[in-house]
Amino acid sequence: MAEARYDMGLSLNGAAVPDPSGWDVSIESLDASAERDGTGLLHRDMVAEKMNFSFQYKAIPWERAAFILNLMTGQSFTAVTPNPYVKGGTRSGTYYVGGRSMKTIYYWKDTEQIALCDLSFNIIEF
């Protein structure tokens, strides 16, 4: 089994996390108010830009999946994530965890039962 890589610099709650198999990001603009006037012109008071990430891990050991899941307990946590605006860059923020999914497959290696997991989860910026 391949060793985990840590090239992306990803961390959750201060702990380094292995690079995922894949990730997605959605970037949301938050407005305090937005209205169109009589001519259709938008008057917008944008207050923040927030990022929501989805991470996917394929065929990782159960222990690694459990380690990652346990870093995201509680109401919020800090995270260092990829920066979609800078290739190879990172950004820090405060997040909460959304949906989590883990699919587990068992197999035998000699006399030992091995569990490999596909783990996916979403983190949403505060």
C-alpha cells in the first residue's frame, strides 16, 4: 500500500492531514443586501467571500479515515486548505464540517482482515 503524501499542506484542527485523492471547492459571495433599482441596476453590499470544500479519499486504511474524522468534531475548527486562486498555495480559515460519508471494503491478507475506506466530507467556512 502506498504511503500517504503531505505535499498540499492540508491540516485540520492543527494536525497535518494526508493529501486527498481529489477535492472540489465552491466560492460563495455573501451579501448584507442586494436590490435592483427601477432601471434594473444591482445595488449590492457584498460583505464576504467564503469557501466550501469537498475532499475525497480513496482506499485509505480505516485508521487513517478515523484519524481524519476525529479532527472535525465540535462546533468549529481551523483548517489549512488549498488556495484555488494560487496553484500550490494554501489558505487558513475557520470551518465546520458538513456531510461525511465512509464506504468500507474488507479483504484478507494472509490471516489478517484489512479494511480500506473511501472517505468524503465537506467543510464549510464560517
